[in-house]
Amino acid sequence: MDVQTWTFIIVGLTFAIYIGVAIWSRAGSTSEFYVAGGGVPPVVNGLATAADWMSAASFISMAGLISFMGYQGAQYLMGWTGGYVLLALLLAPYLRKFGKFTVPDFIGERYYSQTARLVAALCALFISFTYVVGQMKGVGVAFSRFLEVDFEWGVVIGVGIVFFYAVLGGMKGITYTQVAQYCVLIFAYMVPAIFISIMMVGTPIPQLGLGGDLADGTALLAKLDQLSTDLGFKEYTSSKKTTIDLFFVTAALMLGTAGLPHVIVRFFTVPKVSGARVSAGWALIFIALLYTTAPAIAAFARTNLINTVNEKEYAELPEWFNNWEKTGLLTFEDKNADGIVQYYNDANPEYVTSVAAPKGWKGNELTVDRDIMVLANPEIASLPGWVIALVVAGGLASALSTAAGLLLVISSSISHDILKKWLMPEISEKGELRAARIAIAVAVVIAGYAGINPPGFVAQVVAFAFGLAAASFFPAIVLGIFSKRMNMQGAIAGMIVGLIFTATYIIYFKYGGGTPEQYWFGISPEGIGTLGMLINFVVSISISQLTPPPPAHVQDIVENIRIPRGAGEATGH
Amino acid sequence: MSEKNLKQYWKTNVRYLTILLSIWFVVSYGCGILFADALNAFKIGGYPLGFWFAQQGSIYVFVVLIFIYVYLMNNLDKKYDVDEK
């Protein structure tokens, strides 16, 4: 069977499973719709959180990015896992004890203010929406490359599937579909990694393989350092010239993770406070499985690529090279017309004058899109067709599961935080449930449309979503739990200053013509959320000291969420 | 639970948090970023040590930290009789 037939079979099969699960787990009440009735066992919630968390960026792009960044890729590896420690220790158990449906719910009640609730709801909407558009785009790409349907139709099919199970099942349906999606995506990620690890370093465990020895007895990483410097790149494992920026970007990703509403809300679904703690641990184990494999895939793929392609006759390259050339994601331009591929760092002037020019090289001839490192990996390693099909299904699972989680936050912000708690407090539970379904349906359609015609800002979604979450939600929630003295004035001022500072910095440097030379302390827009968070903390604490303490009943809420006993089912009232 | 007990319980919790988050910080930002270059002089297996912390070790430590906290807090909840039945 050819790859395309396999892809149709495997993708079709996984979609049938998702739909089956969705029908089995329909939601009947707002509690089931928003937080799956608060009855999800911690391990199951861990699985769902992992699928919710790992987006198309984790599955498809991350290993490729690391492959070209080397050591610096650690900012994604640590940044997108370290936040779970903050979640488990500082946020999840207390928010679970608080026992409401959404993050704006907590902000609104803890700071006894509709303004705070509204600011939080709008932040949640903005963060989730920019994020979901990227997922839809990922779905379209995966479909158009492997099923040879148009990009637009790829997005439409993706929208149709998410529409079906999110509208029907709400959080309950999403949770159990995410469990299935985690299984698909982790299997799809591990199988090629294990095969390649066995072929290259003779161990089935990629995490050990990365530190293993090649057939000729040299360590893989030493070999890769050698290959990199031979081509004018910096050593793969070298951490020299580590900047303050790496520190700030890593911190912004961690703090952002802990402040993202679609991650936090998952911990409202477990039955107990102790369950929320251990559930964060399970989630991180399931995430770590992929995140510790990614750097191995990155190193394997980079070594393979250099060995297979560099200084080889173009006419004799393997078939996968030509296949990917057709997509335009891999290009070869024979600048010195010798019919041989020269791949090297032509931005390194010293290397160009001392090595490249004397050999008659006229510039780097190979351009590789980072996204293909994971997708092309099975082909590069000549694995069978079903493995390639599996990777496609895994990529789709990662994009769909994240999209569904985000759509739920969008829907609950509209139907619960804005309608029920602000505009239409008299709405019945049935009415609210209907509003939630309509909101999610509209959100899916808009996200699909935006995925086909992405607005310009979406490319920078990561900087925005993480930066804003770090600078707004994280400090407001942590202070709300750990400081009884924190009041409405402090929290609102902190959130607004943090948001405006971070957004202004990102907009100025991404769209307003700012240049990297003007970065404050060398901090890039991706890392500025960390500074925004510090500013938020300082502003919140100073303002709260100058204004009256919060009322007694709010101080009682804080006392109450600090002890686990008495956590009932999450309620909307 | 009495006022005094609650204070005690919370103080112990905050002490656990401080210790565990210090380890979290030292391992990721210390070993993985600030001192990675110096640690790269050492090897574990085929890994330079700083590189290992940055791309593998810190993640394992994160997982372990969460489960230590779970264990400590489950005991603490029982000791102060605030656990969920």
C-alpha cells in the first residue's frame, strides 16, 4: 500500500474514534459542559492536559527548531515544561478548592469587582483566540501535504470535526477525546524516534540515544559538534554567549504556561484538591515523554540531514529529497553550478573566506524549512509508509486537541463570564448551556475562517499569548492566593500596567519598526512578559499598601481556599 | 480548624514551596542556563553536563519536584486533619 492510502486509513480511523468518544460523553449540564462535572480522575486529567497543552507547535515544529538552534533550543524544552511546577505548587490546588468554572470567575470574586472580571475575560478571549487560529492553520497544512486536498478544505474538515465534538460534549467530550488524541500523538511521535535511535546509536530509548555512541564509536553529540563546526556553524552543544535573553524567554514561557486559561481550567475538572496537585504531576510526565524525546529527534535529524545531503551529487540524492522539494519546504539552488549540494553557514565571514571561497563555493545552496524535520524524519530514515501516515495522524491530533481546549475557554468566557455574570444574570442554566454551545460553534467557524485568511498578527501569537498570560493572570492569581492583603485596586492596576507594558513592547518591536539594537537589556519581545510580570508584582503590591484592605468576606475566601477540606463540585453560583 | 493551626499549616506549606521552588530555579536557570557553560566541561555518558541539564535533566527534576510536593502535602493535610475524605 502506498503512503496516501495508509494516511487515509489511519487518519479516518482516528477521526472515527474521536467522534465515537464524543457521542458517548455528551454534556447535559453547564457543570459538565464547563468542567466535565468535576469528575475526571487525576491520571485521565493528566492525559487530557498533556494533549491540550501539546499543540501543533510542540509536535511538528519544536524538534525542527531545536535541530537548528542546538543548545539554545532549551528555551522551549524548559520553558514549556517548567510552568507545570508553578501550576502544581502555586495555582492548581487553590483554584480547584475555589471551585468555580473559569479563571475570570476567580479574578472577579477574589477582587470583588466586575471590572476585574471583565478585564480577565477579555484577556482570556484574546489569548485563546490568537492561539487557536494557529492550530487551525496547522490542521490545514497537514491535510494539504498528505491528503492532497486544498489547504482551505483541510481547514474546513478540521473545523467540522472540532465543531462536532466540542459543541456536543463541551469539556466532558473534549476531555475524553483528548485522552484518545494523546495516545495517538505520543505513539506517532515515539515510533519513528525509537526506530531511528536503534538504527543510529543502537538503543531503543531515544533519551539515552542522544547521549549514546555512533557505530564508529564517537559520541553522537561530539560528532554533531564536529559536523557543525566543519560547516561554519557554532558547536551544537555549546552554551557560550548565553544571553540574558535566553533567561527571560525561558521564564516568560514558564510563567505564561502557568497563566494560560486553557491550561488552568483543566484543573477545575478533578474531584479533589489533592487530585489537582497530583494531576499536574501526571500531566508533566506525559508531556515530558515527548519533550525529552524531541531533542533526540532534533540531533538525529540534523546528523542524518548533513550526512545524507551535504557535498553529495544532486542527481544521486534519495527520493524523499525530491518529494519535499515539490512542496517548496526544501530547496536546492546550485549557485556554483557543480551539481553538488554545498550546505554551510554563509553568514560566518571567517568561514567563508578561509574555507568556502578557496573551494569555489558561492553561498549555501540548501534551504530547509524547520517544520519538515519531524514530518520528513520517517522518510529520511526510510521507515515504512504506515509510520509516515501515523505521524500525520499525530500532527492532526495535537492541533485538534489544543484547538478544542482553547475553544472551550472562548465559549465559557462569553457565555459564563460575560453573559451570565455580567449582561444577563437571570439566564437559566438551560439558557446558559445553549449560549455556551452557540458561542463555541461561532468561535469554531471564526477560527476556521481566520485559519484560512490569517490576520498578520497571528505569526507572533506565541510572543503575545505567553507574554500577556505571564504579565496579567499569573501575578493576579498568585497574589490572590498568597497575599490576604491584596485588594481590588492593587490587582487591577497591576494587571492593566503589566498588560499595557507588555503589549506595547511587543507591538513596537514586532510591527512598529523597533530594531533588536533597541531592546531593553537585550530582551526580545518573546521574553518581555517576564519583565511585565515583575512590573505587575511591584505595582500591585505598592498600590495595595496605599489603599484599604479587602473586605472581611474576601479575606475569608482566601483563608478557605488555603485548606483542601470541603472542596465540593465546581459550581456556577 | 483553629486559627493557630491554620497558621502553622500554611507556614509549613510555604516553607515546602520555598525549598522546592529554589531547587526548581537552581536546576533550570542555574545549571541549565547561567552555569551551563562551566558544567559542559563535565560529561555524563555522551552528554556535556550543562547541555544535559538544559535539554533533559531539568525536565526530569521538574517531574520529581511535583511528586515530592504531592507526597509532602498529602502527609501535611493528614497531620492537620484538613484532608478530603
